[in-house]
Amino acid sequence: MTRPLNIALLGATGSIGRQTLDVIDRNPGRFKLFGLTEGMRSSNREAEHLVRGQAGEEGFDAQVEAMVTDPRCDLVVVAIPGARALPPTLSALRAGKEVALATKEVLVMAGALVMKAAGAGRAQGGLPERQGIRPIDSEHSAIWQCLWGEERENVRRLIITASGGPFWAHPDLDLDQVTVEQALNHPRWSMGPKVTIDSATLVNKGLELIEAHHLFGISLDAISVCIHPQSVVHSLVEFTDGSLKAQLGRPDMRLPIAVALAYPDRLPEAVPPTTIGEISGLEFHELDETRFPSVRLAREAAVGGRGRPAVLNAANEEAVNSFLAGELPFSGILPAIQRALDAFPGCRESLEDILEADRWTRDYLRNKSGTVGRA
Ligand code: MG
């Protein structure tokens, strides 16, 4: 490469954002921080485009739009949480940019729209090694790497691994009594509070199932989830000849970030090498869907379509916030999601309708007697 890759980073001060800055800083000849957004905190960085504030604030959305569609921008890292990431992701893809995607909600809410935008952007050209969307979610990075050089018709099944969170290994624990501190105590990964709670409920795996379905074009019933408490095997792909391929490594998000930024190259010393001791004694277990029904719930929402995955996502965010605020027991999170899904009348899958389904769900759960009228 003759010049560094110009990177726009949406969400520079969150966990993924800070680790992305670390990968960029350690490879100055290869990457350049071309633009960034930051919220309340400052990253103390300079860049061509520096956008401060929150989505929806005056001027913010237009400045982000200008940044991600700037002809000099090569790659957009999407690491702002939730529904706010959707419009700029669509803009970047439509402008033919490579997108390194950490925000799974984008594909959960609007997978069909996003993949269509990726295809349209690709048709416009761009980098010769263009991929479209490069996953940063560790499981999807693993599956992506397992698929490199493979023919799609030879893939039989994707197997997403789950650590199981803090409660899986304690089947006698009463989930009604779980405290916020217990739920935030993830055994393997250090992450933000939302995704840590999603790991404890396994809703995270439900969202990742939908994400994988769209990203890799694999049918929902050919994707399964298994419990792997050591979090060393990040996911697996089964092929028609009976082969299983897996990607292994330390639970360190800088590795999938490095893979996404450097594709199709690999960055030297992106993370310390995994020792044989670290990969000994690996265990895999079937997921108990009776105790943890999240994956089934997500699969049903995705099969139902018509905005249901967006409702699933928004209802989960609302329920997790209520749990973190001490207003809802841990065991109330999934029933709240189910209530919203049951009440939702369905919608078209346009950006406007999906964002409206997101708002509808939050209103519905915030005032449960609220109107459920919108079609
Ligand atoms: Mg993940």
C-alpha cells in the first residue's frame, strides 16, 4: 500500500473505539485516523473530521454524513452503540466505503437493507480487495476467517460459541435473585455493561445469530450456538465433507479489530500469541434453551421478520436498562422482550419503518398501557 488507509472511527471513546485507536497508533505507516466522533468524553485526538456530540443533536448527523462519504475516507469503523449507528452505516456503504462493523444492532435491525447497501456500494467500485462489511464482533470475525478461500456451497453449518456468561455454570442459581454486580461479573471478556448483561442472558447470542444470518447469507436453521466456557474458540464452520474449521485466540478484541482493519493482510504482533497451555482443556456443551430461551426467541423474531428483530433489539435495550437501574429483576428481561414481540403489529422493512419500530417498542415498554396501534 502506497499511503496509509484513511480511517473514520464512529465512537472513539467507547471500549471498541479505544482499542481501535490502539491498533491504529501501533501501525502508523499503515493506518491514519482520518475522522472520529466522540460523545461526552474526549479522546484527545486530532483528525481531518472531528465530530463531537450525540446522534440527533444539531449538526451532528450532517457532519457524520460528510465524514463517512468524504472521497478521501477509505474505511469506516462503526463502534457507536445501538440504532444510532444505522443511518451512518448505510451512508458509508452506499458511498462505496469499506465498513468495519462492531455494532451488531445494525445488522439485527436492518440486515436486508444493510446488505443491499453493501452490494450497491461494491458495484460502484472502491478498493480492489473490497469486502463491503468486515465484522469486528469476535464470533463473526472467526467465521469470516474460516470462510476465506472457501466456496459458499460447501458450507453446511455455522456454530457460534458462547461463554455462557456468569450464570451458565450455576444451574441451581435462582435467576430472580441475581444482582446487577453478579450479572456484570463476566468470567472471560471485559466489555461494556450492556453487552455484559446480554452475555449473561445469552440475548447477545440471539443477536449474533441474526447478525451471522445476514452477514454470511446462511439460513437461520443452519446456525447454532454452543457453550464454550473458555472463550478460546471464537466460532466454527462445518463443511459438507464433515470438516470443522475453527478460529482460536485470546479473548482480546484487538485481534478481530486488527483483522478487520488490515484485511486481507495480517498485522504482525496484533496480540500476544496464544500458548498451548491456554488452549488445553477446552470444553463444549449444548445450549439449554429451556433455561436460556434467548436464542430461540431471536430465531423466531428473525423468521417472523417485518420489523420483529428491531423490536427484539429495542425491547432488550429497554429491559437491560431497567435491570441496571434496579427496576426489573434479571429474570424479567426475557418476558419483557416477549411481551413487546407479541404486541408488535409488524411493519415494512424500510429505514423509516424500522426506526419507528424501535421507537414504538421503547414507548410500549416505558408505559405498558400505551397505545399499541401503529401498523
Ligand atoms: Mg460477540
